[in-house]
Amino acid sequence: MAECYLDGDVGDRAGDYRPVVKDSEAGGRLGAGRPHRWWRILRVFAGFLLLLLGFIGLFLPVLQGILLILAGLGVLGRDLPWARAVTDRLASFVRRRAAKNPGRPPADAE
């Protein structure tokens, strides 16, 4: 029988619960209870790499720094609570700004 556990300390959102098979139920294979461990490590590494490239891109004209930073936060937000909190705060800021200026015409349209 599969158990449910909270994947990290990221809150009680429905998407955070994933079924896990115990090692004894999987025939005793080592690591069978955590099939997504290496994917998580790879995602965290890729997220920090995107963040690093984003910060470098803020100073180099070749790289799109802000886009890479947002992509890095999006990737890290799946596994790290602080990245999800930053992404949520940024999304609420954008929603507030959009609600404040609905349908604002372009500056040169008069």
C-alpha cells in the first residue's frame, strides 16, 4: 500500500502530496522509495544555474538577465519554499499593478 507524504516543507497544497512505495514493498531495492530524488537534484542544480546566468545577464548585453532569473525561480519554486514564496510575491505584485491600471492606453496614442 502506498503512503502519502509531504514533499519538502512547502505548505499544504494538494500538489505537494505524492505517493511513495516503501523499500520493503518494492522488493527491498535500494532507493525504490524515492524515485524522483535525482530529478529533484537536477532541477535544483538547473534552477541555480539559471539564476546565476540571470545575474550575469544583468550586466552582459548578450543574455536576457530578467528572463533567466524568472525561469530559475520558476524551476526552483517546485522544490524550494523560499523560491515559491518569491514567485508568489512577484505574481501578487504584478496582479496588483495590473488591477491598478486596467486597459491603460499606450503613451503615444492620443
